[in-house]
Amino acid sequence: MGKTKLSVTVCAAVCFLTICCDLFAETRKETAVSYIELGDKFAQQQDFTRAIGAYTIAVQFAPDFAPAFFQRARAYEAQGSASKAVADYTSVVSLLPTLAIAWYNRGNLLLSAGDVEGALADFNKALENDPRYAMAYNNRGIARIAQGDLDGAIGDFTRAINIDKQYSEAYANRGLVELQRGLQSEAEQDFARSTASKPSLKSFIQTRVSQLR
């Protein structure tokens, strides 16, 4: 066989293998999506054990597919398995670092676990990818309170409110910090705004105010 024919044969073989690999990868992803959809059905029924089982099969079929890890993380979170949820969110942000909600969700779990520095870093990443993420500002404000940074907390709650004028929790949180700062009038105004749009926060505010006094 001449060099030209051999070169053409090798090229055709490489192209064939590439096409096969692409088709296999696409098939794996399609299978993963099917198991994600199955997991979603179980999750809607509050059957998180079976949901996690379906998501795990999806991960096995497509270990580079962020949605499979994301959905399993949410199921682990709903089940109360925080450390497993954190591990899956870590996989998500490694595969898809621009997904703000994954940083935000992991940040919430870290904050609940007492890892304030880790939570702050994750909320920062969430806001870097979505500067209008009001909930990330609010929860970063809560993390700042844990650090003793009251000025920074007020700033974050204010940013959240500027994005969402009806953000009742942000008004309540800002009011509590204002109360700590001795800003009684400002705090009362924020509490009024908070309960006007969400009356159920009244008992939360009253409890927190009594703890501060």
C-alpha cells in the first residue's frame, strides 16, 4: 500500500473513531438526562432516597455532566446529608464555575456548618457570576454579622433591597443590625417594611429583638 493510501486509511479510521466517541458521549448524556428526569419525579414525591439512587446512576453514566451532580446535591440537602451535598456542589462548581446558584447553595451549607470564611468565599463567587443575586447579598450579610462586620452586613442587606424592593427578610435583617448599632428609628422603619409585605416575620423579629435587649 502506498503512503498516500495509508495516510487516507489512517485519517478515515481516526475520523470514524472520533465520530464513535462523540456518539457514545452523546448517548451517555442522553441516558443521564433520563435518569435525572426519573430522579426529579422521585424528588417531587419527597422520596429522596430513590431520587438519589437515580441521580447516582446519571452521574455514573456522565461523570462530567454538572446537572446530575446538582440535582443529587439538592436531594442530599433535602435529606439532611449536608456533607454529601457540599461534595456534589463542589463537583458542580468544578465542572461549571459560572453557575451562581451552586456557589450560593454550597455557601449556605457552609454557613450552617459554621464555616463563615468558606461561606463568604462562596457568596462572593455567586455574586461574581450574578451581580444581581439578591439572596446572595442577604446571606453574605448574615455571614458578615457572624464575623462582627456590622457595617458590611448593612451594606449587603441594602444591596439586596436595592435589587428587590420587596425583600422582607433583608429589611428584617438590616433592621436587626441597625438596632445593634443604636439606630432605633431606622430599625423600626425596616421592621415595618418587612412585616408589611410578609406579616409572618413579625414573630421572628420580636424574638430576635428580645434577644438583643
